Amino acid sequence: MLEIRPICENCGKNLPNDSKEAMICSYECTFCIDCVKNVLLNICPNCGGGFEKRPIRHIRI
């Protein structure tokens, strides 16, 4: 199952399960869309891969 990390690994921005601003690479490194576009230039600093929008996960109660 996909790991939903709760914060941006660069700026620490909160990225809850339903965030539309969360971006991930193929290794599930997680960053906010602002950091991906403006700081990382769509290149993951951990693995060198690109980013895609992270799927939204709704919590079932």
C-alpha cells in the first residue's frame, strides 16, 4: 500500500491524506507542489526521479 507521508520533506508543510498539493516520486518521497515546482524543479533530491500528484486517501470510519 502507498505510504501517505503527512508533511513536505523540504519545507515541512502539512500534507494530510486529502491534500491536493502533495507530490510523490516513485519511491514515495513526498513534497508539496510549491517546492516541487519552485525549489526542486521536478527532480527528487533523494532519487533523481520526477514527481506526480499523490492520490487522495479518504479515511474510512
